[in-house]
Amino acid sequence: METCPYCGQAKPEKAERFGLMVQLNPPALFWRGIRILSRDMYPTRYRILMTICRFGAASDFALLMQIGESSTPPTLKVHISAIRKALRLHNIPIKVRNINGWGYELCLVE
């Protein structure tokens, strides 16, 4: 984890793709620099979106590891659905697209 060269505190972990920035600790979602507030986003969903955002795409297995050991694919689908809803609600032109049999990827909608 990176630290601030001036105060020594840990910098927030973040990932950005297509103007969408996901930050952990504290969890936050930004679209083109403007903070997005959503009631549907829980820390687990931030971690899932962070993983997809960091790499552009992520396998089901990698995303299930973000949820926890006892998680199942239907649980992941519920979280992905809530993430999609939050992006749609704020008119963010990014979709979380299913890659059949593998996982999910972020796509910019023109």
C-alpha cells in the first residue's frame, strides 16, 4: 500500500477505467471526478467493481474470492445486478457485461 510522502498515512487504494474511479477505504465511486452516492453499494460491491475496473475484466472465480469463501455464483449475480443498477441510476455510460462461461468486463457505451 502506498503512503503519503508528507504525512505518512496510507493512500486510498483506487482503480480507474473510462472515467469511472472506484476507491476503497473509504469506499467511494467517482464518475469523471464527481462523487456518486448510492445506497445499493456496499463494501463487497466496491471490491467487486474495483477488481473489474482494475483489470478491465475479471473471472467469476476472482470475483467470488472478493465476496468470501462461502459465496456462490448466484450471490455474485445479485451483486453484479446491484452494481449495474447503481451505474444506470446515475446515467453512467458504462456497462458490466457478462463474458459467457468466464466472468465480467467493463464496457463503455457510446
